[in-house]
Amino acid sequence: MIVLQDIHKHYGRVRANDGISLTLEPGRIYALVGENGAGKSTLMRVLAGHTRPTSGSIEISGQQVAFLTPTLARAHGVGMLYQDPLDFPAMPVWENFQLGAPGRTKREVIDVIGELSFRLDACFLPDETVSSLTVGERQLLELLRLLDLGATTLILDVPTTGITPVQKRDLFDLLMKLAREEKHTIVLVTHKLTEALEMADAILVMRQGALVSTLTPPYDEARLVQLMFGDAADGEGEGVPGLSDSGPVPRLRLDDALMAGPKYSMGPMNFSARPGECIGLAGLDGSGQELFLRGLCGLDRMPRGTLSLDGKAQPGNDFTALRSAGVHFVPADRLGLALFPDLTLREHIQLTFPGHAADMDAFYRSQCVERFNLRAHPDTRASELSGGNQQRLLLSLIHDDASLLLMEHPTRGLDAGSARQVWAHLNDRCRAGATLVFFSPDLDEVLDHSHRVVVFYDRAIAAVVDRAQATTEVVGALMAGKDPRDVLGETATGNSATGGGPGGGR
Amino acid sequence: MTDTFALTLAGILMAGAPLVLATLGETLTEKAGIINLSLDGSILLAAMAAFAVSVTFDSPWLGVLCGMGVGAAIAGVLGVIGIYLGQSQLAVGFILTLLARDLAYFLGHSFSRQPGPDLGLWTIPGIGTIPFIGPIFGSQSPVIHLSLAAIFLCWWWMYRTEGGMRLRAVGESPRAAFGRGIRVRLVRLYYCLAGGALVGMAGAAYSLAVKPGWGRPQGCEGAGWIVLAIVIFGGWNPVRAALGAFFFAALQVSGIYLQEVFPSIPAPVFQVAPFPIMILTLLAVNMGRVGWVQDMVRRNPVLKRLSQSWSIEAPAALGQDFDPRKGL
């Protein structure tokens, strides 16, 4: 049993955890929910010994301590699984497994991996480097490692982004088994209420650094939403904007396009999208969707084939030429690739819209404050913005005449309210005639906001699925490599082979 | 003819020995995620200290130990300031290299142009008579044996021991290493010191064997900078880095021979030539990063297999600061 007493963790003036007391009992599954910045991850890091609380105490297996270190936490059987697996991508599987464990020879380690893999229905090649595994496999490897170290309290920080529905099912079955049969304590940090409702014996709701409530079954979903977001959470997100018939010329057209990134190449592909269409890309990490997006905007090369915009061929997908032709790319790594961390909001606007030097203040107000509700001061640096405000700033930097928006994970790290605002804006853009091609590791997001879903598997387009057919089961099966003919029926065969018919909608 | 060839090889081994030692040292340090730019000054100061001690105590091996100590001490300053006080490793390294160089010339002034002991030759009985091997290894400076042993030891330690695994782990992802209970900053400091000691040994190898004696210039100036390049050339792999060091030594040694063959070409050309050739070689080794080469490699299965074993990635956390108190 683990008892947290009055845990405070302050970062400067920010109170990430503000007096949290909590008891975790063995054999139970807890879901920890709350919006972004509610302090969930901080609390779990305190519990795993990865950060020291400012004040408070922890009672773990009868022992009272002020803080835990990774070594101490491990000695008491606490193990944490991060959203981005905290491993060593350049090193082989067996070394990743062994690092931090008591001394063993390579042969012994391989035997242990084999044994655990057999028990948990996994498969790993000990000498393969971890960078060639999918995120799901890396998480599973971490889980095996923690179990091998004797972890009896498992903390999983948003474990289901980037894995298929089937992998998720397996993971949840495994967690259920560990809790029920081996009396492990499981803490599941999640953004998805359905997961919490489905799995948890108790739902812990955090808000603004405090534990506001602990719910036990039967759950009242409306009350849970109310607790998490306060009153801001009313109203469902809208789906996709209507699609008008807009003539024969596609906005985007790929003919036998071969794309080549630093790690792999893909193609030849044929694809086209209409003005106003929302195209969602689905696929496990490294299946090709990242390269597809980066190839479309000219960040990765296209050695063969043609890319046409509004019927006009764009030779050799040059980034600058494409950009002036209306292609706009918004990367998931906002601070690293899209913003200048040390420049202020105003400077960003000045750089992007150089013609507005005279009426800067008025322009800034209309562009950022009125359209995007970006309430931060114009002299704030980009690095000081929250994830939601960074994304608002990025959206406000898109020129109005951008006709093809390419977005990597548009709502990465955003809470439900901000996410809804982002999608409302993107839908407005599409209504005005822009075409959106986006990728998200969150399959529900892809399904909710796409007219058509392009599913990638094994570095190729596996199938293009219309909205009517795109369900979690269908797309999930395609992502996992099921044959499109089996999943979609005979009609889809032609579609998948050419990677989408011309014009998109029929 | 074979004897000339064997003697040339012996010359390359000799000229390459200190380069190899310093390259291995810097590879160890960088593999742990720390960049030590103080190499050039460290080598010089260690060379001076090693020579001064062996003159004073008439014991060249004590000089080697002292050189190693000096190298480790300079690396220790960098380690404490860079790792524990969180300052820029690059800035501190640069300043240290200048400081160590000036200190070496200043403190070593009284030992300048003096006769002194050197490490001499090791004669291995029974080898001298074997053709080809004999002239190379039969009677040679011990720094060659040291450098060859160091290559094997470094490789073995890095890839075959638990400690080496931890070394690579802290250079790859200090956060993940910390999460697994590894004392990241301590491990980094250890390899900073160990790397510095090897660099110091390289300095001693210069003043006690390769270019015996002390003076201004000593003759090893600039070696530290080329070593920094060779570490990258070697892809942070001790064996490949050592090959790179010998390759550079071979260029230098062959320059001396070629000078005799082509007397019409001015001598400075041969002295300078190794540097641009190094850059060209680096370019050739890293061709895999160029787009059209990648396409060609993908189409050719033989090249593809080759490129996989030849890919070069820097330690992911090279030069990055890590403070466990900030947490993960």
C-alpha cells in the first residue's frame, strides 16, 4: 500500500501539485484523469522517484520517506511507463532490458526476455536496436522490464497513443490480469474518459494541481466531465464540414510519386484530394504517414513522380515554391520546428506578415486576439507559452490564401477545450475551400475529422477509406496490416491499389 | 623492399600511437555525452609535465603516470564545471586548451632543449627474427604496444561489459539512465577523467617517445584538434576511431617519403596535404547522408547491407547538460 500525504510540487510560482493526499491499494486499477497541466504527470513522477516534491511525505510499504529516488522507488516495486518510452533507441533490445537491473550475462538476459515474452505473448529479437521497434513494442518492452525488476505498482502515463486498437486491447487485458491475479497496483494516466470508465476501480480526478474527487463505480460520465473541465466543457465537437461539389480539378494530385526520407522511401503513390476536403492519415509510427506529409510540403524529397496543385504541376517539390503556392505545413514539434522560442509573439507576426509594420498593433489584435483568442501579452516569448497558446499562435501565422494545410498531430498536448477550438478553426478553413491533410496518433481524432482516411501500413498506402466505412475496427485492422480486401470487401480493392481514385468523392 | 614497407608500417604505428591514445580518450568522454575541447592544450601540458618529471626523477614511467594525472586533472576541471555546475562544456574546454598551452610553455621553460630519458625500446625475444613482423614489433617503443592494447581494452569495455553499457546509456539518454537508477553525473565524471588520463598518456607518448624532449614548439601542437576530428571520423567507435588515427598518421608519414620521390614539389604541400585529405575522407565516409546516394543505396542490396554496418550516429545526448534535481 502506498500513501501520499499532502504532496506539494512547485516549479517557480507554478503549483503543479498543491497538497495532494492519496492512498493506493494493491490489486486495484486507478485511472488518473484531468486536463492538460492539471498536475497528473508531476504527481506520478513524484511517486516514481523521478522528481522530488517540494514538501509532503510518502508512506510506502510501511516506511515513511520525504521523497523517493528512482533506486528507492524500484526497491519498493514502483515502476513508471512514460508516454514516450524512456529508453535508449540506439541500443539493442537486450541492453535496454538489462540497464538498471542487477548484473547478468547476455545469455541470462536473453533467457529472461524469452520467458517473459512467452508469458505475456510478446516477441522480441534481443539484438535488434530499439529504434526499429514501434512505440507499442517499446512500451511493451518497458513493461516486461519493470515486471522483471519486480514492479508491483505500475504507473502508465498515457499508454495508448500510437498503438492500434488491438494492441490496446491486449495491453488492457494484461493490466487487468496483473491487477486481479497478481495483486499489482495499476495507475493509468489517461486523457480518454472511455478508457477510465472501462478499466478503473476508482477514477482520480485532478484539476489545477489538486485532487478534486475520487469516483467509484457506477460512474456518472457527465459528472466526471464536469469535474475535469469545470463549466467550460459543454458542447460536443463538430464533425467535418460539408463537402460541396467543386469541379473536376483536384487541389492536390500525386502521380506515381516516390517519396524518400532519411530512413526509408515509399511509393510510387497515386492520390488526389478536392478543395475543402479533410484527409486524415492513420498508421502506426513509422508506417509512412510522416514521410507522406513531409514529402507533400517539400521537407523530404520526391525523386520521381509529379505533384500538382490545382492542376498545375510543381516540379521537384521545392519547399519554398510549394509554400508560395499555398502549401502550409504545421509540425507536431512546435517549439523545435515551427516557432522561434526566443522571439516574442509580436515578432512572430511581424516576420510572417511583413507588410503590416504601420498598423502592427491593430493587425496583431485582429489576427491573434480576436480570431484565436490568444490572450498572452504580445511581448511574451514563444517558449513561455502553453501548448494551447503555441498552437493558436501557429494557426494565426497561416496566411489566409493557404490552400493546402498539412498538419502533424494538430492537437498534440492540448486539453479538450483547446483541441475543440483548433478543430473549429480548421473546419472553418476547409469550409472556405482549403484542403487539410493531417496525421494524428489518436485514431478517434482521425476518424472524427476526416472525409476520407488514408491508412498507412509498412511504408505504403494500405487503403483509402471513406467516412461512411471508417470505423475504429476497420481502420484499426488496416493499420495492423490486415488485407484491405478482407476488411473492406471486394469493392475497395481497386481503390487501395491505386491509392485513392481521382477526385476523391464519387 | 618488404623491409622498407615494414619500416614504413612501423613508422606509421609510432606516429599514430599518441593519436590513437588521445582519440580513444576523447571517444570515451564523448560516448558519455561530454565534449572535451581542451585536448590540444592537455596534450601539450601533459607532454611537458611527463618530460619534466622523468628528467627530475630520472624515471620515464613516472613521467607517463604524471602525464596521465595532468590530463585527468584538466578533464576533471571541465567535468566539475561542465557537469556539476552546468556551464557550457564548449566554452570551458576552449578556455582550458588555451590556458594549458600557455602554462605548458611557461612552466616548461627551464626544461627546454634539455637532454632527458625516454621510454626506450621493448625487445620481445623471439620475434625479431620473424620476417616482416620482426622489423615492426621485434624491438619497438612501448607506446605502440600501449596504444594497441588500449584499442582492444576500450572496445572490450564499451561493448562487452556492464560498465560500458552504462557509459553508452548516459551518453544516449541521461534521462532514461537516471530513471533506471544510474548516477548519471558521476558516471559522466568518471569517463571524463578516464578520457583525460588517456589524452595525458598521449602527451607523455609525444615527449617521451615519438618526439622526445621538450621545447617550444614541442612538435605535438595541433594534434589535439585533429584528434577531435578523428573521433567524429571514427563514428564514436574505438576501433574505427583508431583506424582513423592510423590513417592520418599514414598520410603524414607517406608525406615524408613522397617528398623524397617528388623533390620538385614544395615541402609545405606534403605537410599540409593530410588535412584536406582528412576532410575529403570524412565526406566520403558520410556520403550516406546525401539524398541521391541514399536512393542509390536503397536500390542496391549489397550497398544497403554495407551502409547499415557503416552508419554513423553521434551519442544522442552529446554535449547536453543533465540535472537530476530538475527531475525528468
